[in-house]
Amino acid sequence: MAFNLKKVLKALLLSSSQPLAIKDIQAAFTRFHEQATALPLADDTAPVAAAVGETPPEVPVTPATLVVEELAEVPVEPPQDPELYAEVPALVTATQIREAMDGIAADLRLQDEGLLLIEGNAGYRLVTHPRFARWVRILRQEPPPVKLSQSAIETLAVISYRQPVTRGEIESIRGVSAEAGINKLLERELVYIVGRADSPGRPIQYGTTDQFLEFIGIKSIDELPASDVLSSRQITEWLKTTSNAPMPTDTDMGLADEQLPLEAAVTEPTPEADPADSDPETATEPPTST
């Protein structure tokens, strides 16, 4: 019977409380062969000869000695299973592990017993099907999850495609304040503070966390769906365009052409006085009241 990689991987998945990475699986196979080829340890309890060439003294045979010899003959490990321990390959490639994991995932979906195998950014792990979420929350005494608002989802989308991004850039893109949305995302541990931007004021920059990847079911940011609106390059060009946009004219604001702008009325220079008006001979007296 040939070595069954799927059975071994399934046992490793069930025994691990953390995601199981491919490198961890390969390391386990390496340790298996190291232990198989290791030399047996010396018996420290055996009597040591007093000098070279001397025969060790005879150990008297007692009932206790017979019991110890009988226990020593009992195998410590269970009988070897050909499916698990015979003809174990010295090298298991990542492709072989992925194919076996895909087979396990397909079997679990076919059995429909409430377990799923997913691959996250940290490795493979077994999870319960979402339809059993209510039972899991009842067991753990956890409240139902709080859904993200539309504002928080839009903010999260900008951060995920633009990161690292500042709050000012988010507000320039969305046109509204992003403080509440960012605080909610920080509280849910979907985003974190990456650092500070090299710009005046050194504003804080935000990026997405590993929990965000698990939240949307991808392994890396590179797997985000392609977008014609939220790509980092297009956002950069849009920010440059908006920051260098010209001031709107009166026509853009809906004012008639013959209306005088308020700025022009305030800054319009006062016409210079006629020199004749300052001539005392030609100047007329202001009217006086009687």
C-alpha cells in the first residue's frame, strides 16, 4: 500500500491550532527522515568496565530484572502503517502539497459535514462552515458580529487599494470626513497605522492587516479585484488633478456675465480725483444747511 499524503496532511491540520504553512509541512517530513536515520542512544544504565579489556561484572538475575527485560521488548510505538510510515518521500514539493490540499478541500465539500479547508496568507487551516456560525457563537457566548457601514466599507476600499494612505487623501477622494470610518476599522483590527508620510505635518498613514485578508478571503493584496477607479496610480493622478484644479469662474457658479464679482468690487481701485476739483478757484462750496 503506497504512502497516503492526504491522510497525513489531514491529521496535521486537525492537530494544529494555527494555520499550517507549506514550509512547516516540509519541515515535518525532514524531521521524520532525520529521526528514522538517527542512531539509537546508548544505555546509560549498563555497567561500565573498570578498564580496557576487562569484562563487565555479571548482573545477578532477579525477578525485577526479568520484568525490566520483558518491558524492554514491548514496542514503544504502534505497529507501522504502510499508508503513513512506509516509503515516505524524502522530498515533498509545494505542488504535491497543494494538490493534496485541494483534494482534501474537495472531499470536505462533497461530504458536507460542516468543515471547510481554506488557504490564508499564513497557510492552510480547517474551519467550520459559515452556516454553523450561530452554534459556534452560542458555544463561545459571543454576540453577533457588527456589520460595517457603507462609509466604513468605502474607506476600507480606499485604504486597501491605495495603502499606505493618509486621512487627508481618503477625505479628498471621498469628499467627506473619514475619521469615524478609520476609527471603526482600527477597532475591528482591519487596518493599522503604518507610519507617517514624508509631507508637511507628517500625517499618519494607514494600511490593511492580515485580518483584513482573512475578512475578504484572499491571501495577499495582489489578489484584490482589478479596479479602473481605485488603482494606486489612478488615485495618485486624481489627487494631483484635484490639488491643481483652477478656481471656478462666475460662469461655472451660474452667475450672469454682467454681474460684478464680489472680489472685483472689493479690490477695484478708487478713481483718481480730477486736479480741477482741487483748484480753490474752481471748486464750489458744499451746500450748507440753514
